[in-house]
Amino acid sequence: MRNTKKEVEAQLLADIYPVIGIDRPKNHDDIVEFIMDDLEAAADPDSWHSGDVSIAFRRFLESVSK
């Protein structure tokens, strides 16, 4: 069965957490929703990749640090 876009984004995001040294945050689902919205607005819908997810995650962090 093929993963949905949200499942793939959630997995790619979950792969970022250990790289930056954090556990899965309690607001992971909210982060995934933010990233989905960001990818829809900024990435190529047919060829987004892990780099796009990383950029969207950075944008999320910037949005909550203001």
C-alpha cells in the first residue's frame, strides 16, 4: 500500500528529530500540519523531497520563535 503524503512527511520529519538531538515533540501532529501547508504553498506538488520538508520545519521553528 502506498503511503499518503502526510505519512511520508511525518516520517521524514521524524527522521529530523534525532539528527537535531530531540525526541518526538508532543505537538508533532501540529508540526506535520504546518509542514503540509507550507509544502502546498511553496514546494512543487509533484516532486517535493526531504529538503523541502527540512525547509518547512525550519519555517515552523522560525514561526514559533517570534
